[in-house]
Amino acid sequence: MQPSIRAVHRLALAAGLLAGSLLAAGCATTAAPSASAVPAASPTAVAPEPGFVPVARYGRYTLVELVPEPAQRDLLQQAVEVSIPPMLDASVGDAMRHVLLRSGYRLCDAAAAATLYALPLPAAHLRLGPLMLRDALLTLAGPAWELSVDDLTRQVCFSRRGAPTFLSANPSGTATPVPDADRPEEMQP
């Protein structure tokens, strides 16, 4: 038995009305909850989640984290690329002062390091980088010297390997020798 055309039209009309009402209901919004249903804000500040990192939006698709870079926290990790100005009598001390020029650190005036500072600068060291500041200083000094850092006064100094550090007589004890990453731990003093 074949359905009549009238029954088919009624069925199509009913299906169209049903689809239209479902689409219209999907666009409907609900009323906002009343003020009495919303709990009052507590006067104490809520601590951010432990994994929370504050960000700022720059442009439409760019979010920037509002935290300092690792090289801004530990200045010896900043990347440097240095070209030592050509001088006839450039010394290792001159090159170290040039590398430290805008780093936030200065070279110490220890008598034990004076022999290092007076050495002539090798031609291989006229251009350094890009590398970390710590590695640039260790490259200029060579393997016979150990880097010591006084974070309180932001001074860097060198002492011969195995010799006491330049600040061992310092009563504050703020000097920390920087371990050489190339040497195994058992070889480090």
C-alpha cells in the first residue's frame, strides 16, 4: 500500500517544524543566576595555583609569560658574542674586561690573577660566541685557571687550579667557585 501524497506532505511538514524548533531552542539562552544564588566574595585573596604562570597578551595570537629568563636570574648564563677590538698589545685581562663590559660583573684585582691578566691574547680569542658568559670567561682563561664568582659584589676572579680561591680570606664567605662542566665531579676540588 502506497501512502498518499497528502500524508507525505504532513509528515515532511511535521519533520520541518520539529527541526526548526530544535534549532531555535539551541540558540536560546538561559537567565543569569540571581544575586542571592551567587556566594559573596570572601575578603581574603585567593592564592594562585602552583602551576599558574602569569601571561600578557601581545597581539591576537601571542601570549608572553611574565617571568624572567634564566639568563636574567643567573647572569653567567647570558649569551654573549664578542669581537675584541684589534690592538697591538691586547692582553687576556683586556679581553676579559671587554667581555664583562655590559654583563653586570667586573673583574677582581687579585694579585694571584695578575699573571693571567698580563698574558698576551691569542688570535683565536679575538672573536668569541655566541656562547654563555661563563664559557667565554673560561675560554679566555684556559684550563689552568678556575673561575670564582662573588655574587654579593658581582666580581669574577680567577685562581690557579688547586690553589685557594681569591676570596678565601673574605669573612663574609660569599664567593662560590663555578664548577667546570667539562670536568667530572671527582676531579673537581
